[in-house]
Amino acid sequence: MGGSVLVGLDGTASSVAAVRWGAEEAAARGLPLHLLHSWASQPRDVPAGQQADTKQQYGAAALGLAETTAQELRPGLEVTTEEVPEHAVEALLDRGRRATMTVLGSRGHGAIAGFLLGSVSLHVLGRAAFPVVTVREEEPAAVWSRPEIVVGVQNTGGCHDPEPDDEAVLDFAFTAADAHGACLRVVRASPDDAAEPPAGERKVLVEALRPWRTRFPAVDVIAEAGAGRVVPVLLGACSRAGLLVIGRRLERSPLPLGPVVLAVLHHARCPVAVIPRS
């Protein structure tokens, strides 16, 4: 399964959207698609008190439908399936370490508690040391008709290159843009919620991105020094994008994801890729 696009699914509409997005991503990158279902972590609307064999039948049916959906969407795509007895979080964390990325569904806009808190997605995002993409259950078919990817890089006070921690974030974003033939908008917010970006901030960012432009010559890059608070800047930049890429620090406590990541996950209208920073 090494290098695959891993999709965790529970058979709900949100996981179907994740399967469709994952199939498109796997096809664009020339990777296999691996679909995983845990019959120990099925949706609440599955009748309680089921016998194990009934739960496994539900899982097998969900996987079969997802496999058919992926292959109809992208004929010729290599698709494998796996049904596991362990909890979904542990299974996804284990398989995710060997995958290129893990894709999970989310159930759309609502209270933050209803959106992710206590869910498989939140626990995986909070513990994963690998890229995780969340996809809303709204139909994602038109996502890649939006020819732009947005990536947020860390604020460095307007006087330095993007931090080394952004290496993995930029690598994911440039690779995705290259695979999809998409324009990449690199956004860095101003320090201290400034009304205007510091003088020369965009020029510094352009220079910092020069090695990436050389490495990915086919990617059209827009460098944007935004003004204001980080979350509104990122959300404004990705309002018409097909994907938003952001980073997160590992080993945060007590909120593993941090307020910026949680806010972006809650409000962004496009899929969000969360990339761990070293």
C-alpha cells in the first residue's frame, strides 16, 4: 500500500465525497487508491446491537460501493479495499504512515462540536505525522474545475524567508499544483494583524519561492502578502480555490490542531490539506 492515497470511509455521504476526491487525486498523481473501513467505528445510524457478521456485511457493502464509485469516476485506477476490526483512528494512523496522504470526509458546516469534535477526523488530524485532507460532503466533482491551489506559509515578521518548517507544506502544495496543472497562490499574513503588509514583504516572499519555481517550472505561482488576521486572509484567498494547504505543529497541547487550523477546517469551502511541520 506504500505511496497510495488512503481514504477512510464509513459509508455516509461525507465519506463518498472523500472517495471521489481521493480517486481524482490518485489518478492525477498516478498512485493507487486504498479504501479502508472499520466495522468497529460505524456511523451512529447503523442499528445498535448488531452481530459482528452484520457489521462486517455493512462494511463490505460500503467498500464495494466506494470501489465502484472510484472506478467509474476514473476507469483504470488501481483500487484496493480493506475492512478492519480495530478502531478507525488507530487503523488510519497505522496505514497513513505508509501512504502519500490520508483523505477523510467531514459533514459540512455546523457548530464546531458537531463538525469535528470527538470525531474520527479530529482524532486523526490531531495525531497524524503525515498529510491529511478533509473533504466536505458537498459534491466535490467541481473542485478541480477551480484552477487554483492556495497554500499558507508562516509569518516571519516581514524580514525573513518562509521558515524551514514550511518545507513539507510547500512541497505538498507544489506537487499538487503540478499534478493538476493548477495555479498556486502562496499566502503569508502580516505580523501582528497589521492593516498593511510590511514594505517589501511580497518581494521577500517572491525571492524565497525562487528555488521552488525552479524545481516546478510548470507551476504558475502567485505570491501574496496578505494584511490582517491569518484566518480571514487564508479564507479570503481560498474562496475560489480547489484546495487549501496549511501546516500544523506537532505535539501541541492542549489543542493539538491549534485555533488557526480548527477555524480554517470549520469555515473553508474547499478541501483542506493539513501538513505536519517538524
